[in-house]
Amino acid sequence: MRLLKILSLFVVGAVAACSASTQIPIPSTSHAALQNPPRCAAVLLPGKGDAGESYSENGVVERLQASAPTLEVVTVDAHFGYYRERNLLPRLDEDVLSSRRAGGIESIWLVGTSMGGIGSLLMAQEHPELVDGIVLVAPYLGRKDTLKSVADAGGLASWQPPEDQSEWDVSLWAWLKGYTTGEARPAIYLAYGEQDGGAEAHALIADVLPEGHVFTMQGGHGWKVWNPLWDEMLASAPPFCP
């Protein structure tokens, strides 16, 4: 049900995305590793209004492969329709992640921009056995009321999840709290513009991540900011292929 509840949060400006149909299997493009055999995979989920190959068009695929030659990069057309139809997680599981894990891929990272960030986190929450790390670029992180409750508590470490976690974002933030209590969680790298509309929410996660896992710069929500942030992140090389 939680993916359905995200619907109302993306409706504004999403008419074209809402009309897009979902497919089985979910469309994806594999960019083969520069060196064989591939050891690792990065699965890239786009933001609202972008196709999976927006990562190629903006040079992210090329830069990822240059940073890790044995990395297969998979761009996924995970448009809003998959969130609307509540089938993003099973499609990623069955069509993209499980087959690669079964095929011998040692490490799988999810990369999510904006809407794709929430998809990445929900996938890691639902299937932790399939996800070794997450890169979040300006991620959407939930409803204002939920974010305010975390902020008003003094941050994620101080926030106490309510007993009722039926709302998707409350459940997700309760899972994220595990990063403050030493529970097993995939590594997170976070990048965002300091004038992004979601910057206050991003900071709630940034506060509990290790040094060197958070990247920020002046700017808002768009590729003009995200591209230089990718350069900065990859210069410190998140361990896609440890």
C-alpha cells in the first residue's frame, strides 16, 4: 500500500508521467563493464520526468564506469507509473536485481535521483539482501508532517518512531533510524544542493551519515547542480566494487 500512498505526493505536474504504462519486465539498459567479468552493478533510478537514460545523457554512466571498470551500470525506466501501480519493488527484484545476484554479481548499489531516491530507499528497506549501498541525489523523502516530526524531535537520533507505522514514510524513517543505532544497513552516500526545496529533509539524513558520505554545493534541484556533485562524489570513489 505504501507505494500507492506516494501517488498524491507526485500528482502535481505529473500528468505525462501518470499516463505512462508499466511493462513486464521493466525496461532497462545495461551498460557493460569496461573489464570482464563484471563484479558489481549500479542500478540507476531516475527522477520524475526523466528517463533512465538521462544518466547517460548527463555523463553519469561514463563517469561511473571510469571510476570502477568492473562495474555494470543499469539504467532503469522506473517512471512514475511504477509507483502509481505499486509494482516498482517487485519489478526491480524480479527483472533487475535478483538475476544479477544469482549470476554472481558481488555488490549491487542503487542510485536514485529525486523520486528515484525514495524508490531506492524503499527497495533497500524491502529487500536488504539485494542492496549493498545507495547513492541518493536530492532524494524525495516523504510528507511534510513526517519530516517535521523528525525535525521537531531534534533529528533522527532523538526521534522515536510511533507505534503506528502504517504510513509508508513513517515506516521508512523508522527504518532509517537504524543508521543511528548500529543496525545493519547498506551504506548511503548523499548529495544535494543547499537551496534545494528538500534540503532540510536531506540534512536530517546527512546528520547521521559518516564523514565523507555527504556532498553539498550551492544550488537547487536539477542537473546543473547534480553533475558537479557527481564529479565530487566520484573523486572520493564510493566503493561500488570493494
